[in-house]
Amino acid sequence: MELADAIQQPGPQDRQRQLLAEAERLFPDHPAYFDSCAMLGNFPKANAFMTPMGIALYRQGSYPAMADTLARRAVPLVLAADSLFERVMGSNQPVPELLEQDLAALRGNYVRYWGPFWVAGREIASAGDITLLVPGSYRIEGAELLIDGKLHPAGSVIELDRGPHRAEPRGGKTRLIWAKARPAPAEPAPTGPWFTDF
């Protein structure tokens, strides 16, 4: 490729700007979040920088596990805008960079919201016990939900503590979704890559 052609190729900056603008609109309270590289500069990052050195230190215990962080504070947002977190959130394959308890915590406590944004929540297809690691307000989407012995209609916003709950959807699948997230856009999110190579 000629240098002039390379210069004219569109880069990820426009997609990054759109993603950052949407983060500000969807999450105006700037919640704590997990990601690899602190892409959301106005939001408090709740985990280590996941560079190769950062991952090595994290796996050695120099940084807290994400599951340990979730036991102490609410982290309702995950940004999966890089290959590591895309593999964590978008597949059920092993991810050797993460500790097993962190992989389980992330996959078991967040649902895809829009594009690379995942928010605290749970898909509930049948009656059973669930454990939430992110306390707070949740909206019920889909079927009505019997939770901890109380029936709530779809559209309700309920407060749930960190810990175990008994949940039973009535009349179909239910989704619990972190209620402070503003409505997602109807149009699909831009696709990556979000970054260029160094």
C-alpha cells in the first residue's frame, strides 16, 4: 500500500468518538467499570490495566481479582472493546489471561446492552437460585418475575442486594438489567476495531 493510500484509510477515531459520546449519554452517572485500557477516561476504572505486564502482575496477585473488587464495591459496567474482553464477554471459551473466579464473575453477572457495553444483569429462563455480585436497581424486562417470594410485573424497577436470590420467571424469559442505564439506541453500534496497532 502506498503511503498516500494509508493516510487516507479511515482510522478508528470516529468510532472511538461515537463510543465515548454514547457512554456519556447512556451512563451519565459515570459508574465504575472493567475494561483493558481505561478507554472511558471520565469513568472510574475498577481493575488493573490489562497490558501483558499488567496481566502478569494481576495473575501473580499484585492487583486485586475482579471478583474481590465486586465483593467490596458495585461495578455495573464492562467495556469489551478489545480482543481480551471480547473473548471474555462474547464467548464461553477459556481465557487464560483471567483468573477463573473473574471469568465466572464477569460472564455470570453482566448482559450485553449495546455494542461493546455490558451492564449488570441476568437472563432468567427458568426458576432457580441466582447470585448477584452488583447490588442496586434492576429493571425487569420480558416476563413478570417472582423474586424472593414477591411477584413483580415487567417494567418494574426493584432494588436487589449483593448475594443470593430465588428467581422464577412467569410466562416466558425475563431479563434483569441495571436500571440506571439510559435506553440504548435503536441503531446498532459501530463495529471495531476500536484501536490501531502501535
